[in-house]
Amino acid sequence: MILVTGAAGFIGSNFVLDWFETNNEAVVNLDKLTYAGNLQNLAGLQGNDKHIFVHGDIGDSALLTKLLSEHKPRAVVNFAAESHVDRSIHGPEDFIQTNIVGTFHLLEAVRTYWNSLPEKEKQDFRFLHVSTDEVYGSLGADEPAFTEKHQYEPNSPYSASKAASDHLVRAYHHTYGLPVLTTNCSNNYGPYHFPEKLIPLVIHNALAGKSLPIYGDGQQIRDWLYVKDHCSAIRRVLEAGAVGEVYNVGGWNENPNLEVVNTLCAILDELQPRTDGESYAKQITYVKDRPGHDKRYAIDASKIERELGWKPVETFETGIKKTVQWYLDNQDWVTNITTGVYRDWVQTQYSAVDKSNAK
Ligand code: NAD
Ligand code: TYD
């Protein structure tokens, strides 16, 4: 079995759902259920006894020691993190605690467990750390995309905390020989994306008749990757990645924010037109820019393609259409988040999902 942390969040829950579509191996899902953790994402796994949910913190050493010795995973995939740049600007402390201190405690527990394994299992064990392209900082318009050799230059408390965790992971390999893998991925989008991030926020606000906030001039560029492509990349790296290596994962889809928002409006105009016949683009509003806003991220994903044969299946055009359709088909999921009902749902469903492992 594998231990996956943070798998009630956006990417982690997509990863676990995809895992069971392609695989029969059990997953222990350790998640603290912060505001970003939503067990409703995993409702489709109810009754699947190969998914074992454990409510807990990656910084809880005693819990980690117990879980590792009980379940004996052959791999750990670490998604758990505070992930929203704007929140890190307003309050960095949780980012330091989870992304740095939490990753440290996780690494320590995993190191002790790994050292206790018989030689063959020790060799086969993997610790896969899921990170971001934001650790590399911001690119100028004409600079080449980030390769794995690009210098770290994190600019926000979020990216600085992820950079610190990447360095710890690297050091645990270099110093203790822990068999680690690191992936640095570009901006994801797709189902179960918390509506504080650009794409789900714009879809939600458009349908609710609210303004669509564009920070600054909207010319900042992100490299968008459909979440299921990110999940397949992680599975591939886990399966075939070389120990100690870093793999950049991206969609080869650089788009300025304003273009992304206009694309979303055009798709919504087609699929669910406004009753007054106007375009949703009328709701676009320019607001004050994010402090320290990175201008451009772009991933050079040629290493993972060359060495592991992975490349994304979705283009931005296909992925974004699927995404908008998913939000239109799952308005209850969005409403449960925006009204806070998802937290109650967690309370009422908790014992059903987590019969034996609740702390
Ligand atoms: P998310 O915020 O949607 O989910 C994070 C999950 O981690 C939540 O379920 C939360 O409850 C859990 N969590 C937070 N603190 C925890 C702790 N101390 N212990 C256990 N669980 C905890 O984030 P996401 O967008 O799914 O991102 C997952 C990972 O991928 C993060 O490490 C992030 O840095 C990385 N990443 C995200 C993107 C993106 O575009 N979203 C891109 C590249 C990399
Ligand atoms: P976001 O989804 O927060 O991801 P990240 O900051 O990790 O890239 O933001 C994506 C881009 O969209 C980023 O340049 C900030 C911008 N943005 C807006 O213009 N308006 C918004 O309301 C949000 C949430 C983001």
C-alpha cells in the first residue's frame, strides 16, 4: 500500500480517485482537513475498503510512527501543504508550520521507518514530494522556461515555504540516502478545485453574477496543466523516476490571466448564456495587484518526457472545456463550499468514512 498525505485537497483527491481507476493497491490518506480539505471529493470511494482515511497532521510524529508501522507503505506521496499564495501573504505562519516544519516531521518519521525495513524493501521504498514551479521565481517575457537546473528564487511566503521543503527532501537523500523523488509542477486546474483559485473562482463568480477580479493588468502568465495529467505524471515518476531526481511537470500551455478569464467567459456564454444575452466578460473588474506578484511561470517538461515518456494528454482548449462542464454539472459541490456546508458534511460523514482510524 501507499501513504498519501493531503489527499482530501484538490490534487490529492484527484490523484486518489485516479489511482483506484488504474490500480488496486490500497491507499492510506492522511489529511488534516484544513479549510482546503474536503472529504466530499472522495465520496465516490465510500465503501471501498482499500481507501483508509486518517484525520491527522503531517507534523504529528507519534501518529506518523503509528501509521507507518501499522500499514507498512511501500511509498509515501506528500501533497499536504498550505497552497494559496494570497493566504500566505495575509498569514504566512500556517505555511511555515505545515510546509516546512510538517514536512520535516514527516521526513523524520519516514527516515526511521525506512531504516527499519529489510534491505529489499528499503531499496524499493520511495518518498515522492509534490512541489511547485513557483520555487523558481518569476521569468521575464523572453527567458526560457524553467528546467530542473534553474536556480531557486521564491518570491512569496508560499513559494519560499515550498522551496524550504524541497531543500529538506533533497538533504534527506543526500545525507541519509532516503530514496526521494521531487516533482515541480505548474498551475493545475480541473475538478474539485477550491473556489479561491483563479479558474474555479471565475466560474463561480460568473454564474453568481459577481465581478471577475483581475489582479493588476491581467498580463501575468501561468503554465496551465489539467489536474489528471499531473496525477498521471506523479504515478509515472513513482513507478520509474530515478532516486534523488527532480522532474518538472507542465502543460506547455502558457496563458496570460486575462486570456484565461476571457476563455472561461466564452465557454460559459456558449454553455450557460446569461439571461440578458450579454457576455460574462462584462463582469470582468480590474482590482489592486497582488503584492510581489510573479509575472510569468513556464515549465520546460522535456526531461520527464525524454526520460520517463510522460507528456500531457489535454491541451488547454480540451481541459478547460471539461473543467467548465464539470463545474456546471457539480454546482452542489461548489455551493457546499461557498456556504460552508462541506464542513458540516465532514462532521456528519466522518464516522462513515473513517470507521477504524479516526483519531
Ligand atoms: P489544496 O490546498 O487543495 O490541498 C491541500 C490538502 O492538504 C488539504 O486537503 C489539506 O487539508 C491538507 N493539509 C494541509 N495541511 C496539512 C497538514 N499539516 N497535515 C495533513 N494534511 C494537511 O492543495 P492542492 O492544490 O491540492 O496542492 C497539493 C500539493 O501540490 C501542494 O503541495 C502544492 O504545493 C502542490 N502544487 C499545487 C499546484 C496547484 O496548482 N494547485 C501546482 C503545483 C504544485
Ligand atoms: P492562483 O489561482 O491564486 O494561483 P497562483 O497564484 O499559485 O499562480 O492565481 C493564478 C493567477 O491569477 C495569478 O497570477 C493571480 C491571478 N488571480 C487574479 O488575477 N484574480 C484572482 O481573483 C485570483 C484568485 C488570482
